[in-house]
Amino acid sequence: MYNWKKAYLHCNGCIEARMETAQLEKFLKLNGISIVKNPSEADVVLVYACGLTQEDAQLSVEIIKDIKSKSREDADFIVWGCLPHIDPLTLRKVHKGISFGRSNVHIMEKFINAKIKYEDVTVNHLFPVDPRRGGRRKVRDLTSFLEWLNYRLRSKFAPIVGEKIYYIMTSRGCLGNCTFCSDKRSCGMIRSRPKERIVKEFKEGLEKGYKVFNFVATDLGAYGRDRGYRLDDLLREIIAIEGDYKLILGNVNPYHLKEMFDGLKETFKSGKVGILGSSVQSGSNRLLKLMARRYTVEDFKECITTVKSLTPETLLWTQVMVGFPAETEEDFKETLKLLDEVKFDFVQVFKFSERPTVPASKLGKLPSDVVEKRYRRLLIKAIENEILRRIERMKQ
């Protein structure tokens, strides 16, 4: 057991990571450990390190080195999050001390002989983001300018984003085995929070005056499968609650969207869904099969088209990937075609990233110049469509 009095926390990660770090911060406070703003004041430093992509891993390494240089020599330094499980060899270059993955954060209870358990702690806000992440990175060339513009459009694209958001963690982990994703190694299998706890938190948020609720999960579409129910069961209980509010449903895998679509129609018809996020990844059925995504482009388009007819005001978000090892020019053009056919309100574009734990990394590698050109073309297409959608909505 460690006798820590003061802790410093830092997060380089996604929304889910930031929420988990906020939960860890509150967990430490409730167990008598003060939180300080400077690593030089801390007995223990805890850094959440992302390793989802090579770029994320490199940024995490830079952050770890920077924070270590500012920490006391006698302080304990802990690295947790994605990087320890996804790319431990890269982590060992800068850190050989205590480390653990996202699904092992409960180990902190033993370290401090916690009276209050981590899972018994509830938070509904995000830990501050590292300013070096995402679209806030320095604009250096055309590619980084397009990344910045795409980031700005999707982060400031609608009035709903400007509202105060009440975040509710619904589940961690997923049921998929996507061949391009390293996150499963870190987050593990689906672990859903009880439906009644989520409904209770939702009601508490309403009582506090919140009008926008973000249901956070690794794969929201898989929610509840480990407890004998599904996301549509939860949402039916939520929309039955009276009030003026909007829901953000991010990370609903198209496979699960298709599977429970009939059960979700009532929720969409309610007009309560402010944003629906569903990552298509590719417009090529051939690549979707190689990615082990378990749906077709036609399945996805049918679901999204129906959502738009049931609730035209719902904003639609997706992710598309470029540079998957087996991607041909024809596959790439199918993705461009999809973005023309489906009018998404915003699109997140990212490159396939070769990671030690990713099966698709064994399929080879496309020439970097080919990937870069396709990446820029997809970014331009996404930006063009987002601007056109914004103009269309302003005219409505």
C-alpha cells in the first residue's frame, strides 16, 4: 500500500479516456488524496497515455517525458490507459515503472486501500483535454491545415455543441473484433453499467437543468448485451421521461444499429436524438469484410436514410478510414461515392495505423504517398460536404 497525500493527473485521450480520468480524480479525492495542478508538488503522478495510433503513441511518449522532467525524483510515476496494452515496447523506452491498461484501473483500490471503490464513483464531466491533441496541433502544411479545418467544423458544427453537456458513462469495452482496431486489447469485452443507474443519473442531470446528454461508451451499440438487454431498451425508458432535452448517441456500430433498428425507431421518432454517430469506416463491401465489420454499405445506407426520414433534425456523424492495407483505388472511390450519397453533418477522417496488436498490420502496407493523397482527398470531400450541409440547414 502507498501512502500518497497529493496526486497529479494528466490525460492524453478520447472522450471516454477523459471521463475515466475524471472518475479516477474523484475516486482519489473521496479516498483522502488531494489533487494538485503541478507535478512537482505530487507524491504520485498518473498519466493516461493513448496508443490507438502511431501518432497518438508518439505524442504520449513526448508528454510522459515532459511531465517526468517536471516531477519530483522521489514521486511515484504511473502510466495507464491504452498505451500499456497496445504498445508496451514503445512505453518501455520512456517508462519502466508501474503501468496498467484501462480495464485494470481498479488496481488503484489496492494501492491506497480504498474505502470507496472506483466503480462506486460517478462523474458527469470530462477531464481537461491536453492542448496538443487533435485539431489544436500546430498547422504546418496543407494536410495539417485540412485536419485543423475538419476538426473545427465537426467541433463547432451546431448549436447543440455549445450547450453544457451532461456525460453519462454507459459501458466500457466492445463485442467486435475489427481487424484494424487496437482498442479492444486495452478496453476488453463489454462491461455495461446497470440500466437503473443510468436512468437515475439522467434524471439527476435533468433536475440540475441540463438539456444535452452524451451517452459515452467504447461501443454504445453493444450496451447491455452482457446484462440481458440492449440499447433500445434503455432508450425507451429514457425518452419516456418528460423534459426538453437532446441525446448524443455516439459510437453506435452500424452492425448493432442494423440489428436493433426496429427497436430504435420509437427513439428516433421522439425527436430527442440530437446527434447519432455511426462509424461506417469504408464505402467498399470488400474492405468491410476484411475489416470484420459484419455489415454491408447497403445495410448502413438503409439505416441512415430511414433515420433521416424519421428525424430530419438529427445530426449525423461518421468516421471513414483511408490506407487500409488492402485498399485499392476502386475501394477508395467507393468511399468517396458514399460521402456524396449520404449527407453527413460531419465526418471524421483518419488513416489506418499499423500497431503491434492489429491483425490487419500483417496484410502489408500501402505506399505512404498514395495514402497521403487519398487522405487529403477524403478530408477535402468531408469538409466540402460539411459546409454544404451547414448551408442547407441554415436555409431550412
